[in-house]
Amino acid sequence: MNLHGWSEEHLKNVAIHRLRAVPFTPMGTLKETLEIFPWRFDEESSEDRLINRGIFEVNPGHCFGRSALMHALADSYGDECYYGEVMLDGLADYMIDIIKTALRNRTYDKTMLEELFMYEEPHGVIVFLDKSHYDPISREIKRNLVHPEVRSHDPWKALFSGILIGLAHNTNDNDEKDEYLSQAEQVCPASVTVREVRVIEDFLRGRVQVDDLARLVSIRPTGLFLYLYMLQDERTALEIMHERYGDIITGLIVAHYGRMFNVGP
């Protein structure tokens, strides 16, 4: 298995190098510095660009790069912190309410659903010892963003598992994909993101297990994985979807992913 020079230590060094290139004035505490840090939010036009520019370049304008910079900052302060893998996203919950209101007012458009899916993508924050967390998006939306549920991991192991996921994405060899994903599971065994990628791979190869999907949506219920679960256990999945999204949004999600996976009429 070719890691192309990547390791936890190399990732940390790249993050420190990226941090030194950002002009900012450190404050007295890590939390204060995170709040004034000049976070970037670059748009990525495709998954390939997201993987190759966002992850492998440790791009400060991408979620992965911002997470790496946050932990490089934490190391510079000597603060013990954790990588926070968001299970329930505060902006996703907010977007569900926005869509429901728009549907009632007949102002809904499909970009709202696309925004919901964006917020349901894997997302990382920094978690402090007091269990509070900071999300750089707080600066973008001009309010403190608190996620209802966040799972904590060793920061550099969690981030290195992201590198391994990127390497898996970049190969067309299924055996090599499995090797990278197995290594990611060993590096960060509790990572839900690694499990999600594994389930997608299994689905594409026609070997997904309903129990794997059931466990996944019980931890991090998103439209994508609830839809895949619905293909295996329609009744249970739809019950969860109706409770989380309501009837109309559930219908929109099912129609969207049905088109994506060419399922249904």
C-alpha cells in the first residue's frame, strides 16, 4: 500500500507549515485566537477537487484544512483538544426548519435541499476539555454555531484517517481501496466517516448489509444513508425519515437520491 509519503507526523508538519503562511496575531488563549483567526471558505466544484485540493493540500479554505489548522494552533498553545466529528449538525437542523417554512409559504426551491445535503456531509470541529466545541463556520454566519451531537477523537489520528480516505478515493483498484479503508479503520476505529465511506463502497459493489446501515443511521442520520437504508428496510427507514424531516422533505430526499442512483420510475 503506497501512502505517498503521508503519515500522522507528515500531516502535522504540513498543517504547521500552512499555519505559518497565514497572517494573524495570536491572542492570549486558544479560544480567543480561533475566534479572530482569518478563516477561509473556498467553494469546491467537484468531489475530485474537494479531495485533491481540500485534503491533500491541507487547504485552509476547506473543512479538512481548517480542522488541521485548528489542531496545529492547539499544539502551539500546548492545549489538549480533540477532533470533533459532527453527528448531528446544527446548520442541517436549521435548514430543515427553513425548508419547512418555505414549503408552507410556497417559496421553496431545490437549492435549499442541496444546502441541507451540504450540511449533512462529514464535518469536523475542535473540542475542548470542557466538552464545548468551536466551528469556524461561526465566523461566517456571525453567531456561535453549536452542534447537538459531536463525537471526540484523537485529532491527528482522525485527520490522518481523512488522508487515507482520500487515497482510497483516488484509486480505481478495489483491493487497494479496501486496504486504505482498513488502515483508516485501524488508525481511528471510532470514526463514523470511515464507516460511511465503507458502506458506500459496499453499496456500489452490491454487498451492503442492512445491519451496517441500521447502525450507521442510528449514529448519524443523514438523507443519503437513510435512503440507502430504505432500499433494504423501507418501513423502518421511512419512519425515521418522516420523524426527522417530515413527509414532504422525505419525499424530496427519496426523489433526489432515486434519480442519483437510478432507482424507481
